[in-house]
Amino acid sequence: MESIVWADFERVELRVGTIVEVGEFPEARKPAWKLTVDFGPLGTRRSSAQITTLYPRGELVGRQVLAVLNFPPKRIGPFESEVLVTGFAREDGAIVLAVPDRPVPNGARLV
């Protein structure tokens, strides 16, 4: 594993937001949802997230998630993903969302 210095970590904008909308994404090569996430004073951002295995569409609205906000936008077919919603890959490939274990204000930064 490569070591980094604290300044490297500080450059990553890991922020919490609340999912406010979930849409189908039939054009995605791998099953994914189109998410709209509210980051409070930082506004709403959209993301494509391959989390359909463990997270039915109806269970995602209102959930807080941890996302990287300062990657450049990524075009995924006809969709532009503006943030990277984070998670952990299980052995079967399913993604488990990285989330705070208590509610925090939208836009709060991971420290």
C-alpha cells in the first residue's frame, strides 16, 4: 500500500449528502441508479451508482451517503455523473454504501 501525507487526504472533498431522487438508468452497462444528492450549502449533485443489488430504489430517498465532490464530472453514456458516491465491495461484487452512523448536516466534511 502506498503511503500518502496528510495534505493529500485534505485535498479530497469527502462530504455527506442526502439522496433526494432516484431514477432508472437503463443505458448503463452495469445496473445502476441515477441519484440526486443534496449537499446542503453546496447544492445538489447527480451521480450514477452501481448499488442496485443491495438498495432497491424505494429505500434510497432520505438516506445519507458519503461522496467525493472534487473529482471532475464523468460522462456515463447520456448521463453526467458529478460526484462519486462511496462504498465497499463485498466478495460477491455487491456495493455496500459508506454512510454516517448518525445524521449529520448535509455538506459536512469528513475529517
